[in-house]
Amino acid sequence: MSASPAPALDAIAFQLAAALEDYEQQVTAMVDTWLDMDLYHEVSEHIETIRMLSATLPQLGAPWVELLIAHAELVHSLWRLRFRDDAADREKLQGVRARHTLAVQSLKAPCLGLLARGQQAQGGAASAQAS
């Protein structure tokens, strides 16, 4: 009998959820201090890590693409404000940030769901062994 891939998938889901937490914090700092290029590069590295981890969990393909689009829109809005700061662009940034936050949450939720199912399965297996 072969070993279940569940523990490895749980580990990936955990790493992805943690990477998303770090990414959210870095994005907030990036927006608040735009145009800190070092921070921009750190955020870009986080997005790459999230991409790699998401690729290992095919069920996360759609939420990952949503996050990638939201990330690109956010960076584009920040660049626009850098070179053309007007009220309409500032207002648009608020909407872009809200969609970005929603995209992060939409990717994080299934990760946490995978972890919860993994914990339930382990609890069930432990109960079966105890009987």
C-alpha cells in the first residue's frame, strides 16, 4: 500500500497560508511607502513563492489567477498615482485594494479548508486506531 500524499499537501497548504499572511503585510507596507524598490522586490518574491506553492494544488488555480490579476492592478494603480496623483486615481486605488484583499482571502480560505480537513482526517484515523 502506498503512503497518502495528504501530509505533504497539508504542509504545502500551511506554507501557502503563511506566505499569504506575509504577502499581505508586505503589500500594506509597500502601498504605505510607495515607491520603496526594495520592498517592491520583496513583494514580487512573495508573489513568486505563492505562485509556486499554488501550482502544487490544482484546485487553487482560479483563486491564484484572481490574486495575480489583483496584484497587477494594484501595482498599476500605484504607478499611476506616482506619476499622476488625482482624486479619481486615489479613489480607484481604494477599490483596487479592496479587490486585492478579497483575492488574498479567496486564496487563503481554501488553504485553511485543506488544513482543517487534514486535521479532521488525522483525528478520525487516530480514533480508529484507538478502537
